[in-house]
Amino acid sequence: MDSIYKKYTNGKDVQKINPEIEEQIKKEMEKLTRYKKLFDDIQVRGPSCGLIVIDNFYKNPHETRKYVLTQEFSVRGNYPGQRTASYATQHLKDIIQGYVMPFGGKITDFPMPDETKDDKSNASIYNGSFQYTTSRDRSWVHIDSFNNWGGVLYMTPNAPLSSGTAFYKFNDGSECQRDKDILENSVETDTYSQDMTKWQQVDKVGNVFNRLILFNSKRFHMSMDYFGDSKENGRLFQVFFFSTEK
């Protein structure tokens, strides 16, 4: 401040500012300098997308559903309901690739059944499987382990809209795998995965027939309200588990 006085005055007929006020001005100027640097460092980034909704995915959804209901739902695992064998194909991969390319880049892993192997060898491939749940089933909030994209294609006409898919934030603010890693709260999020008093809903997508949703599977998510008592009137859907470059 002394240098300013000397530069713009003759140093005589000037009354200096109170030292306390002078110090406050200095702090404010330093703060403005920091803010300016902060905004100068901002870089324009491309759009980020963690959820894509595609309506009218299949051209022949009713025929597809009719065929699917004739298949065996004999695969069980660490998930509610029952699944068929995988129906993942290169054609499906190419179509999905078109939707996720602007946000995730190229698909690097899209598991498909090997036609040269028997059904038992392909049983561990869940990508592209059809699945159904009934009112007796129950889900839980979770994050997918091996893939960074998930997909759900709803295949029940006139299903309750409330039976779609929702995304959550844990009560400590965690919304994704990165948050879990930083806060080291895996024990808590696993322990309370079905205690909905510990979670806040962030986003929700309604169950609309022939709607495909593709989402960042490292976000906390859960399938919603189950209904029906069979594959014919229960929550029928197709699942996708795949990974992209980013």
C-alpha cells in the first residue's frame, strides 16, 4: 500500500487508511486474485452422461416378448428372480455402441455366448439375458463390480411406472464407486443396502414397455417395485453388462 501512496501522491497531503481497514483490503484483494486464478484454470469439457434413455428400442417388441416367454428361465444367481441364457449379439453391441460412443467411447467388453461351447460353459454370461421378478422378490442398492455400464430393457406392457430403476445417494453423500473408495465406507453401504432410511433417491426412470436405459453402473442403483406372480405378468426385462474406454 505504501508503494501506491508514493506512486500517486506527493506523500504529504494524504491521510493514510486505518491499518485494520488496510489489512482487510489486502485480504480481499488476495481473495479476488485467487478467484481469478480459479476461473482462469477452468477448462471447457465435453458433455458427461451417466444415464441414457432410449424409447422404442426393438422394432418388434411384442413378437420379441412372445418369443422370450417361451424360453427357459433357469439361471439363478446373486440377484432377484430368474434369467435365461444370454442373447447378446454383435448386432446388439453395434446398436448400443452408437448410443454410448459420445460419452464412453468404444465398447471394450461386451460378453457374448460362444456358439462353439455348450450351454453350461456359457451359463456365466449374463449380458443380454432376459430376466423376470415377481412381487415376492426384493432388490437392494448396489454397484456393479466388473462392468462400467449397465442396461435394462423393460419388456412388460402396461407395467406400473413405479417399477423402473432408481439411483441413490448414501447418507454420507456417496453416490458412486469413487465416493466409496474415498470415504472407505463399503462395510456401511453393504450393511444398509436394503435399509432405505439410509439412502436418498437422486434419479428415477419409469418402467415403460420397450424402453432401454443405459447407465453408469458405478452409481448406486436398484430396481424398483416388483409385481405379478409369473413371467407372464411379472416384471420382465433384458439386462446388459458391458464396459467402455471411459
